[in-house]
Amino acid sequence: MFRTLLKAFTSPVAGPVGLILAASFCYLLIITHLSAARDEADLKAQISSLTIEKQRNGLALHARLAACEGGPADVARNRLKDANLSPAERAKRLAANEPVGFDVCARMESADRAVLESLK
């Protein structure tokens, strides 16, 4: 068995076959590297677009929150106090106090839903 293996490695065909195998593995490695680089670029583009979308959604939600918090001038003083609170504390305070604009926002959302359902 050792003799057969030794003959296979020392035969005149072993050199060209080894060269062809090495070249094919090199080709496969290059193809894999290029494919991985392309996938990485695609994923980075998706991450950046999702980050931008997250920021837009955050701004929209912040604007809706500000609209729901809006009200008469005496509420403006409370808004100055609320500016230093964390978002979780602001949400707790809103849930406890039911701000002036909350009912208006809820009515507008239900009207929007009704209009959208009628369009379907």
C-alpha cells in the first residue's frame, strides 16, 4: 500500500494533476472572496437604509408625541419639566395624566383607520 501511494506521488502525471488541483482551489477561493465582499457591501447598504428609516420613524413618533402633549399655555410649563425626563418616565407621566391632546390624537387615528378601511 505504501508503495502504491509512493508511485502515485512520484509518477510523471502527479505534477500536472497537482498543479491543476491547486489552480482550481485558488480559483474557488477567489470566487468565494468576491462573493463574500459583494454580500458584505449589500448588507452594509441594507444596514444604512434601515438606520435611516429608524431615524425617520423616531422623528415621526417624536412629532406625534409632541402633538399629543400639546395643549393650553399651562401645559407649556409642564413640558419644560418633562424635557429633563427620560422617555420611559415621560410615557408613564402621559399615561397617568392623559394629556389634553391625547383624545384628539386618538380620534384622528380612529378616523384615519376608518378612511383606510373604506378605501380597501
